Amino acid sequence: MVQFMTFYECIILREMEKREELMEKSHNLRSALLPLIDRKDFLLVFLFGSFAKGFATDKSDIDLAIMFEFLPDFYEVNNLKDQLSSHLGREVDLLTLNTASPIIRLQVLKYGMLIKKDDKTYNDFFVRTLNECCDLKYLRREAEDSVLRGKIYA
């Protein structure tokens, strides 16, 4: 298990370095986002999707993943999305990291650009995501092996 986590950590850290280079190129978007996300209840904020990958077009939306201090309800998330879209002049899609699946969280860690970070929350989020992905991989492997042995029919 240690080798598996080390492998994932290396991949994620390498991707994060690439994201930092892209973030420098998208300085204008970051400058526009910072005043909007400078809220105490936003513990982590990632930019992901086409803007983070450097493939954004004039029609691309802005994908943000946010870890909230307290889980907002559906209406609060929609209001926040509308406020951000209005201020940025572009459609904004929000992902609530508090409730996202481990696979989605891993993709955000791997390909997203970290814009706002609370150190303790980030460290907990990073370790928890990797642990849950390791557990999920182990459980999936057992299920796949059972299917291959004919014990479970897919």
C-alpha cells in the first residue's frame, strides 16, 4: 500500500507543478477570482477543467471545486454560482468537494489549480482522498477478480 500511495503522490505532485505553470498564464482569471473567493467559509478552492488544462475557448465555462467549512444547501450553491457567473461574465460550474466522490476529488487534485488553501484542510483532504482511492481500488480489484472467476456475473 505504501508503494501505491507513493506512486499517486508522485503523479499528483508532478501534475500540480504543471498546473502552477498554467496558472501563471491565466493570471487575469486568478486576479478576478481572488476577491470573490476570499471568504472564511471557503477552505479550499481549485480551478479545474478547460481553464486549468489550458484549453479554454471563448465559450468555455469556469469550473471551480470548493471545500466549504459548512456544507451549503442546494440553493446557496446555486446563488453562489449565479454571483460568480455574473461577476466573471462567464458560466461557472461549481463542484462541492465536501460531497464529491474520491475519484472526482483525485481528478481535481491531479489536474486542478489550487487557488485558495487552508494548510490543515488541504493536508487532510489530500491524505483522505488518496486513502479512499486506495481502498476503492482494492475493493474494485476484489469485485473484478470475482467476476473473472465466475462467482459474480456482470
